Amino acid sequence: MKTKIQTVKGTRDFYPEDMAVRNWLYQVIREISVSFGYQEYEGPILETLELYAAKSGEELVKEQAFVFSDRGGDLITLRPELTPTLARMVAQRQQTLIFPLRWWSFGPFWRYERPQKGRTREFFQWNIDIIGANSPATDAELVTICATFLSKVGLGSNVVRIKVNHRGLMDKQLGKIGILPEKRAEIFRLIDRKDKLDPEAWNDLAIKLGLSSHQINAIDSLLLNKDLWKESEELQKFFEVLKANEMEDYVEFDPNIIRGLDYYTGIVFEAWEVHAGRAILGGGRYDNLLKEVGGDPLSGVGFAMGDVLITIILRENNLIPPINPFKNAVMVSVFSDEYLSHSLRLAKQLRDSGINVVCHPESLKLQKQLKYADRLGIRHVVILGPDEVHDGTIQIKDLETHDQKSYPISEGLRILHQFYNCSKRK
């Protein structure tokens, strides 16, 4: 037996049925993004490591980025995220862009992680950001977009919750328990890892970072305080706006939400599956990122959602609709090699009228061609044989109702055109 070559670890093959699901997810994302006034954009797959080194966090750069040297000796990476690219792009044209700008994207990313269910090394990700506006209403808009998407795909607030916190609030609380400003970034990363480590390992790491037992207990108490948001004027206004947007059922305050990336400065949020405890997406506000890539200071807020876990969750909840790529296509039969040119000309007429057409490439028995069309999910087969060519007619067979009728070519084309183009089948 020959050994079959496998995919690179952590990557995926997208067979047509998988591609159909990915395209469906993209269309839902596009519809939601555009409905809120966001424009689609894209950045390069390759970036310099410098773009991430001082901005995204040590773990992402040192442990997760795919880094290599180009022929000139510069360190290049496959992009592990898009926000630094967004900041770089905005900084390059900052004087000509119209602010606040609303941009979104859906494209491939790479992170060197241990592949497991819901996590791959190569993935597609929805990124959506608003830059140039700094208010609780802006933060609430992004969370509303998140909740709107969840609602659109059928994930109710009993299945998924959006957990919200504020880094400024937490920074202030850490100061109250004696943690110096220069230590807070690593304490934020410590808090972000609390649900990823067992309690003893987390406590050992806290001690290793120099926290006293009093400070560790104080952080534990802080992370249990569900009313802490009331001490933040920004969060109070945020929840008011969210209520006006009628999405408050999806959202709750959770002081455990910190986010691991260093550039977050304000509100941070993550959508979590309620029962399985899986994080679906995350984001927050970043106030300094444009300045760090050479632009003028400008605030932004956004979130990112990978395609892997959300697709798994939608499948588990039977929320991915049946997708038939041939739903709006017809098939033209081929009677024999002698009549192939007649079938091809008819197929062209149908395509020219806006109908998708599969033309069977071989002159198999008609029943085999009908079976092939049925297996693909094609509803109508246009039958063209010697009698039809002689009479200037076609037969249309409906594989769903089993009706089969003969029409003059012009009448048959009109009927098919009306069915597939004018009734706007969805």
C-alpha cells in the first residue's frame, strides 16, 4: 500500500461541501458587517515580525508566530492576527481617511499552537473594527454587532454569553492592592491564564511573579466581584447604550475577562458558550496602537472570531442550513457524441440568460444522466435528443415532481429563466 501524503499539521482541506459552509459563514458575516455600515478590506498574508514584537504580547510573538528569515535576512511572519496590520494601514493614510472608519475582513491566519478540537494552526477569522471614535457607545456598537451575529445564526443568549470587563477599571483595582504600574501588564496576563491553569499551578505562578499572599487573595476576591462594573462610569454608560440597542440579554460583566494581548487599554469582551465553557470570539479597545506603528494617536475598538470553533458549535446545535450548490443550476443532457454540439449550444443559451448549467460531458444512457443530476441536487434536466433538435423543442424534466413536458426552445428557456432568475429562489 502506498503511503498517502498528509496535510501539514494543523491545516485543513476544504472539500466543496466544507467550502460551501465557509462561504455561507462568510455571507452571514458580510451581511451583518455591511448592515452596520462597515467596509471590507484586506491586508497582506506576510508581515515583518517587527509589527507584532512590541504590540501583541510576548506569548503570541515568541510561541505562536510562524517566523522565518527572507533572503535579505529580515524576520518575516505569517500573520497571526490583523489588528496591527489594520493600525499600520490606517497610519499610512491617516491624513486622507474619513473618521471614524468602520472596516471588516475575513481571511486566513496562522498560529503555531497545539492542534485540538476547535483550534487549528491555520484558520479563517472575522475582524471588525471602528477607529477614530472613543466612547462607551462605540464600544457598545461592537458588542451589539457580536450579539446580532449570534442571534442571526440562531445562538440565543441561553447558549452564548458575551462577558465584558474594562482594563482601566482593573488597572485601578490592581493599584489599590499595591501592584506597581510596571508589573500590571504581566499580572493582566496572569489573570488571563486563570481559567487555563489548575488553581495550584496558577497560585505558584502568581508567587513566582512576586505577588504576596495578601495580593493573591485580593485578586481572587476582585475576580468574584460581579458588581465591580458599577465603579466604572464608562461601563455604566456602556450598559445603558446596550439596553437601548436591545441586546443586553446577551451581555454580562465578568472581571475575569482581561484578554492576553498587550495593546488593549479599555473595554475588553469575549463571547463564551454557556455550558461547554468555550470562548468563541474576543476583542476590546486599543488606544495606543496607531501611535506605536508611526501614526498619530487614535483610538480603536474591535473583535475577532475564528471560523473553526463557531462552525463546530453551529453544527452541534444543528444551525447550519442545508447548502446545495446546485440549487439554482439545471443540467443539459447529451444524447450522443453526434449531438454534443447541440447540447453545448443550448447550455450556452441558458448561461447567457443568467442560469447556471451543468452539461453532462459524456453520452451515457439518459437514466444515468438523470441519476447523476439527482445526486448533485439539480432539480431540472433539459433533455435534448434527435427529435427535439428536429422539432426545435426541448423537454424539461422536474426531478422533484417527476413531471416532464416538451416546449418550443424559446418557451422552455423563458420558463427556466422565470423559475431561476425571476422568482429569486433562496
